[in-house]
Amino acid sequence: MKYASSPPINTRDTPTQINSSPSLDRVFRNPRPHHHTNDFGSPTVEIGDHFAMSDQTTQVSSNKEKVNVVGTHLQNNGYHDSLPPYDSEKMIKEFLRQPPSKAVDENLLEFSEAMRTVAKALRRVSEGKASAQAEAAEWKRKYELERERNLQQKHKGEVTEGLLNHSDQENSSIEQTDKCCGKHGICSHEVLRDDVMVSKTKFIHDLAMRKAPFKLLWGCNGGKNGQHKHDIVSFEKGNITAAARSSKQISLKWESHPQTVLILTKPNSTSVRVLCAEMVRWLKDIKKIDVIVEPRVKAELLAENSYFNFVRTWEDDDEILLLHTKVDLIITLGGDGTVLWAASMFKGPIPPVVPFSLGSLGFMTPFQSELYRDSLDTILRGPISITLRHRLQCHVIRESAKDELDTEDPILVLNEVTIDRGMSSYLTFLECYCDNSFVTCVQGDGLILSTTSGSTAYSLAAGGSMVPGILFTPICPHSLSFRPLILPEHVTLRVQVPFNSRGHAWASFDGKDRKQLSAGDALICSMAPWPVPTACLVDSTNDFLRSIHEGLHWNLRKPQSSDGPRDH
């Protein structure tokens, strides 16, 4: 648009120069400058603070000379202007008065947003790398420890003739099984064997001090199962590890009699204390089994009778870390909380658990305490059905972490990890990612990440389902469409507090060990390689259905009367 006060520009001679000079075009298209009078009463032209004039005549002549120089320069470059010099002078001054362009500010904002996005992506990569490297370092450490133990075993004495004959018989039976089922590939009754029986170099007295070896068998219905790929479950030195959920019933068969039992009890219960003393006496006198208890329980037993002086215990946390190398079986006397306590004591592999019900509900405690003699007779004789209860391994990465490996110690949870708003009155604001892919933002009271075992606990009360997998359950979300999710167990979840969150978040692990999560902190959760093997009363399917029927009274309804109208 051209202003009426501006004379036309001659564009016939040099159209190319005009198109290539947008700044000059803007100069000659601007309106006239504003005039006012100075102290001497003479008209002046205002061109910002830097052009305050004290001498009108001198300033005007100087400006005219500058304009003439500009005009001469333009004419030398083939640009012919029909404007008078004085009008051009006014337009140049008006151009100098124009405010700076906002394009620079907009570009800076775009660059800042881009850098923030890049920083987020780099943080996600570093967190994923930290989790992978931490897991690899843990596996390497375990491998080195097992390798060192194997080397030490090779330097010990010769095996006795009885052990050699026993090993030969086992090998021959396995060869017959392979010949029988070789045409079907890996059969449904394939056996995973402990390396203890494969090794033929140990003393008899070493055998008395070692864990009882065992083998795992997959349940089968005659020959109907046919060929299948066995689950990714393995164990070394009696330590069960799993990389995926078992899709079949698993049985455990002892290859030698269990020799050491760990008993964990619910505190502050007279009935539990009486039962514990009776069970310890029965295990030692009748079954000839060594018993390990907690320091608190040993003090209670000795206060009752000095007979229990044979009971063993530990003195510090370092000894707890080695319990899985000494204990064949864990017996819990209490409810589900006692099972959770047993699982929390073992930061890595955990021996099979036999849970006796002395609590209020008990989804994971199928054995009745009144029948403990018959139950333990059956379990110690074997084989028994077991359920592999998977745990979540959680890492907290602080915003102030120096590098991707600067993480806090991992925490294993059997039920769930809960992220809530704590004492804050603001909504919890969380960003959630699954395998580095964005899932959603949680705005509400919090979030529950639950295991299959925990699906009947807090997650169920918050509206979650009772299914295998990792349950992604919001707590009172401020959205009508936010429903729980069921995620595969092989994924890695990351929950972080964004920098624009109004308050902190709090994470609790199986209801304890609460940690504050500030802006920029992240929580990484993935399936731990060490499940909790719990003994079944019948099998895993039967025990699960019994627990929801008896514990939750699931779908309990009075039957419909047979009286009334019927279909004809």
C-alpha cells in the first residue's frame, strides 16, 4: 500500500534493482515524519533520542549532504529517483524511527523450544542406557561370583562312589528321555537341572552344608501337549531366574532332602509365636532340619526355653545377602504382608516360599497353619507345584545426576509401586513413557504400577483388573476417559515429574520405603530377573481362583429361583 503523500517511484528503468532492495522500498513507502518546534521556535524533525539537535541550521545542512551522497550512490548503481532530496531526507529519518523487527525474538523462542526438546530426548536416552548398563553390571557381577565358586569347587577332593553312581543313573534316565522324545523336539516334561548334580567334585561334608539340589518340571497332560518351546526359566546353584512369564504349570522336585529352613513370622502375635516354637521343635527333632530365624524370633524362643539354643540367626545385613546360598526353603507364618517382607529381604535370587495363613485375608497364603505337619511332609518329600511371582525392579534417577549411571540402589517390589501427591494439595502431574514411547500425562491423585500378584491389592481397589502383566492404574484421575492399562511384562516404564509440576510426588514400594520425587526426577521400572517361587496347595490356577472366591467373594450371588416363567 502506498501513502498519498509519497510521490510515485520510477520503476521502468531498473525493476531488478528495486526487487533486490526491500529495505529501500520500505524507506520510500513510509509516511512523513512527525514535526514539532524546538527551543528556538524553528521546526525540527524528531528521529529518536540519538538525534536531539541543538543547532537547526547546521543539522539540516549536514543531513542534506548525507542525502545527496545517498542519492549519488543510488544513481551510480542505476537507480533513478524522482523524489526531491528533502522528501527523501524525511523518509530516511522516518525509517530510522521504526521499531526493531520481532523476527529475532521469535527465532530465539523457536530455538529455545527446539533445545528443550533435544534435552528431553537426550535425557530419555541416558536413562535407558543407565538402566541397561546397571542390569548388565549386575549380571556380570553374578556371573563372576558363580565363576569363582565353580573354580573353587574344581580344586576340592574327589566325589564318593555313591554320588558317581547316582549321577550316572540320572544321566542315563535323561538320555532315555531324550531318545524317547527327540522326534518331538523339546517335550513338555523337559527338565531344567541344577548344576550341583552335574558337578562331580565335592566332599560329603560339603554336601551336608550346601543347599539341596532340585529340578523343575513343566506340567503336562499325557501326550496332548505335544511339542512346545519351553519357557525362559533357568537356575544356577538353586537360584531361579526368569526372563518371561511361564505359560505352564511348574513342579519342583528335590534331588536330595532339604537341610536348612528359614522361618519368618508376623510380629506381635501370640498365636504365631506359639506355632513358631512348635514348628521349630518338630523340624529339628522329627525332620532333622536346621532352622534359621530372625534375631527377634530367636530372642523370643530363648526367653521361652533354653532348648532353642540350636536355632541360628544373623547379626548384620551382610549375612542377609548370603542367605539364599544357605537356605533351601522359606516358611512364612502370617499373611500377605509376611510374604512381602520375605521377598524384600532377598535383593536377588530367593528360595522357594511356603506361606502359611495366619493373617486377615491372604491371597498368597494357601496353606492352613493347623495342618502344617501334613503340608510340610508333602513339600519336603516333593514334588510340589510352584508359582513364579514376578517382581518389579525400580531405579530412581535424580535430576541432579552427574551422568546416566548415577542412580540410587534398585528396589524390588512384589505387589506394586505407588506414585502419589503425598501431603500436597495439588494434583499429581506425571509424564509416563513405555520403552521410551510417550504413554500419557497423569493428572490426579497418583499412579499404581502393579505386578500380577499385586493385581488383587491396591490396584484392584483403584479399579484395576486381575490379570497377568504390568498394570498401569491411575488413582482418582481428573479425566473421565483415563482407564487402567495392561502392559506386557517385558517393557520398561519411566515415570518422571516434569519441571512445570506445581508440587512434588512421592513413591512407595510395597507400601514402604517412601521416596520424594522432585521436578526432573524419574522412576524406572522393569521386570526383575528373580521371581519369588511360592509353593501351591494344588496348582497356580486352582490357588488363584480359590483366593478370589474365598478372599474377595468374587461374583458371590444368591442363585436365581427355579420357580417362575420358563422358555417354551
